[in-house]
Amino acid sequence: MQKHYSVAIYPPEATIALIKSMKEQLADEIKWFNSKNSVAHITICEFKATDKELEIVKAKLSRLCDSFEPFEVQLDKFDSYPNGAFVITPNEVSRNKLKPIMKRVHQSLVIPNMKKSDNPHLSIARRLTPENIEIANRLFTTINTNFICDSIVLRQFNEVVKQFSVIDTFQFNGNTQPELIQGTLF
């Protein structure tokens, strides 16, 4: 049986707490909204897979992340999209570091019907009305926070709480050397 998964970048606890407080502030103004209870993250992709397929995904993510170098992500602007998403976006330098990571994950995981995200952002809310986007823009005018991106997480959708939960973390180890294959000369 296939289950629903997501690959994402999680900021550290301090940033997660900041985003949670912003979501609560927005909820005080407009009540419930999509993504209200979602933990702050930058989505890389979503897919469905069987347990057997998931083991292959984990092996690929482990190998891929082993080669990535940790880097700083600077989040410095609020933005909204026509679909009603209100988000925090990274600055251009951070975006230019995040996009190749996201693309390499997409290319590595050859999964049918995978939903890919190629626009790095951290969602505050989704599917807001234009009026609620205006309220969000009034509430939140400046942001400037950063974190070291040194891992990606694999999340599984929990049908009970209707949220994704982290099931595995893959550290960036900066190992750029290919593995040496031991052989014999004679």
C-alpha cells in the first residue's frame, strides 16, 4: 500500500517557534486557515510510495545529502501568491543555494506523479482570500531571520492529525570524495 510522503527542509526550533507565533497571531485576526497547524518548513517534493519504494528513496536521500555542504539561509521578505499563499521567501543568495539542492533531489528521486516545488519559501498560510492576504500583509511587514541548512527531512502524512510527521533526517556531510573501491592488484 502506498503512503503519502514529503521531503522538506526544517529550520531550527527557534525559527519554527517564530513561525508558529506568527500563525497564531494571524489566526487571532482571521480564525482558522490552511497550514495553520503545519510546522514551518520549505517543501522540496511530495510523493506516494510503498514501504519497499521508500527504502530506495531513503538510500538515495542519504547518498545525496552526504555530498551536500551546509549553508546559511536568510529569510528576509514576505510575499503572497495568486493561489492565496502567504509566505516568507529567502533572499537571492539563499534562493540560489536552495534551488540546486531541490533540483538534485527531484532528479535523484524518479517517482511517478511526484509534486515538485522549485520555488523555495516558508508558508505562513495557504488558500487565503484576498481580504485575508491584506490582513496578513498589514500584520507582518518585516522579517529577517537566518539559519544553517544542514539537513533535509523525510515526512510521512499522518491521517489522524492530518499533518506530516518527520520520520527520518538526512545530514549534509560535505563529502565530495567518491567512495574508494577497494580492489586487488594481483
